[in-house]
Amino acid sequence: MDCRAKWVAGGEASDPIVISSRVRLARNLKGIPFPGAMSSKEGSEVLSRVAKLLEQKAPHGYEVFYMAKMPQVERLALVEEHLISYDLANKTEGAVAISRDGATSVMLNEEDHLRIQALLPGLSLEEAWQTANSCDDLLEAELDFAFHEDYGYLTACPTNVGTGMRASVMLHLPALVESRQIGRLLAAIGQFGLMARGLYGEGTEAKGSVFQISNQVTCGIAEEEIVRNLKAVVEQIKAQEQAHLQKMVAAQRLKIEDRVYRALGLLTNARVLDSSEAMVLLSELRLGVSAGLLSLPVGVLSELLVLVQPGVLQTVNKVNLDALERDIKRGEIVRRRLLEVLGREKQ
Amino acid sequence: MLCEECRKHQANVHVTQVLNGERTEKNLCEHCAQAMGELDLAGLGSGSFNINNLLAGIMSMEQGSLPLKSRGMACATCGMDYRRFAEGGRLGCADCYQTFSRQLEPLLKRIHGTPTHQGKLPSRGALSVNRKRHLSRLKGELKAAVEQEHFERAAELRDQIKRVEQEEVQ
């Protein structure tokens, strides 16, 4: 029972603050209307041309999944692993090609014909850019993309035109949330041509203090510069988070230690665990690791972040479960995985 | 002053938020401020802030000031008309960028600042773009060399520019 996506697979991640880095490139085939305006015949043409190419040409090889042929729960699992978007999951013309190492996924017929994305653990934006870029090179050797001398790569939405590139990082920022610095910080980000949003938010709260920060401007700035800008800002935020965390620990070490170990107690004992409770408690463990109060491999926490999601939970375990059964299964998975790594840490 | 949210407790937190250039100010009690902080963040994730809505908003604003003729304009290749684009925020095909270029130009400026692509060029069919870029870079360097009175370098650059321009003619 494992995840496919490289940012979580195998528990390789080691940064408690920067969970993952992603680079996405939007591309469209010359001579075919964008997905929003194309016929279903044209949609099939995009699928057959690009999917075939990826399956044949790519060095690691790609596996292609067609949305129309996948059960809903498996599509949901791909969304939860961040390999596809929620929009793609609901498109009958849609497909995704995923590299065997789980680092690259190419969404087909989402808002644009192609959305090439590379997703890696930790702060690894340069590597993500190189990975996405080499996939783009590979496709570009055989395909003609819609390109304009001034505007650059043409996309269905003018917000993506130019490089077609969206670089983003997923950050865990509990100390900035608790010290109420987060609002100010996220507002300031706009001045650097970046935008921020809370992830895993449902209804009234941003669960687990996870935020995504990405570039807003895609045209008039080269890819390497987008990466450099974002990386510089993320490093600042990371330093801020660390500073606030240290301040918190210095002021109330026992209280925070108590919180972290209570979370560990619950996660290693709970018999029924719903996903929002799991997210909040896992965030507490991550905070504990970040503050140096708890010794646990960060990779396991990233992996559990995905394994507790309802779609992945059912797909990986190959069962259809109702809500209560899911909560029971979730408790079992978290408990088992944590006890296993804690046992290893002790030895 | 009472908190603008609960209207029960004393407001002792002043919140200023700048989101996409729009400034909002609120006077809140400590409790509501904390709750609001989380509320706002969740809001960012769940659709209240959505780049496409924002875009559609900007465009429908601009649509009002457009002459009637361009409101009914349609792309000859895919049939997309400007009204539909303004509502949905999506273009229909690559040719729409040409069809609606006059309307798109100010919009692209607003989104991206300078809507002139920098960065990667497609390996196929980008020869002329590459050459143009190369030329404008050389000309920039030439100007700088002359200003700094590096005349030897300037002469080199002038020859290089001539060569590239000749290649283009051929």
C-alpha cells in the first residue's frame, strides 16, 4: 500500500517546513482549439497524439490514465496525491500521463491541451523546473505548440500566457499562524508578484496550517527568474517560521511538548479517526519535529498527509468504505505506520 | 469602540488587509480577530478568491467602456465572441489572441506588467524570434558600449549586428 507521487512516495521528504515544490507548464497544440472550445473528436486527437508520444519516447516511461475509464474514487486519489487537478478529474475527455518515478505528470485536455507538472519533496524548485522543462523538450521535439512572438506560449486563460509556468511550494506554517503573523505575511507576498492560499481548507478553517505560494505573473519574466524569486521569498518565510517557532518554544516549552506528545498519543491509539482530526494532529507532530521536540522522519508525515485522504485511503487499500469504516481504517493505518517508525527510532 | 464582528466586546485589534491592491480595514476584538484570521485563510482556498472570477470581473468592467462593435466581435477560427470571453475568462483558440489583441493588450499589461515574453522559446519554428531577440540584445550592448566609450567593443558589436541582419535577408 503505497502512494505513487514522488513528493510523498517512500517517505523521502526531509524538510518539516517546505513540504513540496512544483513547476507546471501550460502548452497547447497548434491548430486545435483550446479544450474549452474543441470538439470531442479534436479532444481524442490530442489524447492519441500526446499519450502515444509519451508512452513511446519518454526515458522513464509514462503510464496513461483516462478519466472516462477510471472509477471516481481512483480519480479522487490522484487529486489527493496532487498528480491531477480537481477540474481534470471531472472531464470525460481528460487523461493524465504519470512518469514511473511519480515526479512528472502531464494532464491532457484540462484547461489547456497539456499541463506538464513536476512535483518533488522539499524546497527543490530548480530541480522541478529542470524536470518539467526536459519533459517539455521531449514533447516539443515532435509537437508544434501554439506560440506568439510577443506573448509567448498561448494558453486558454490570459493569466497563464508567456512562459505558461506556475511554480509553487507547499508550506507548513503553524508558528506563523499561531503568532497571527500569517495574514500580514500572505498580504505582503503580493508585492513580489506571488500569491498565497490555504490548503486543505474546508468551511471555516484552514486545516493543518498548510499554505501554497505561487507566482502570479507568467509573462515578461524568464522561467529561471520566476524560480529564483519564489525561492528567495520561500527561504525568508521559512526563516520567519523557524524564528517564531523558536520563540514559542523558548516561552512555553512544556506546553508545546505536551501538545505534540498528546497528538502522538492520540494518533498511536485512536481507533476511529476522521480526516480533519488526522490533519490537525499530523500538523502537531510536524511542528514537534520542526521544533526539535520529537524525533520522527518527516517523510512519514508527508506520506500520512496523503494516506489519510478518503480517495487514497480506499484506492491504496482496494476497498470501498463508508464514512465510519474509513475512519476506522484511517486510525489503523496511522497507528501502524507511526508505531513502526517509532520502534525503528528507538533502536 | 465595539468589535465590528460580534458587537459585544471592545475592539482592540485593527486589521488592514491588502488583497490584489484592494484595501480593507476592520476593528475587531481579539477573539474575533483570531477567528477571522482563520476564516480569511480558508476563504482564500475555497473560491472566494479565484483568479478567473477576478479576471472576469476586470473584463466585464472593461467591456462596459468598449465600443459596441467590439462587444459583438467573434473569432473567425473558433467562433468565440468577446462577450463569452469576458464572462468566462477563457479564450477559444490561439487565433483569439490575434482577433482580440486590442482588448487583450491592456488586460495583459494589468496582469503581467510587461506582456512581452521572456524565457524559453519552442525549439521548432522559433528561429526568427531567436534572431530578433539576439539582434535587440546586441543593439542594447552596442548602445552601452558607445555610452561607456568602449569603442573597440562597439565596433565588434556593429560588425556582429551587420552579420545577423544579412543572415536574416538571406
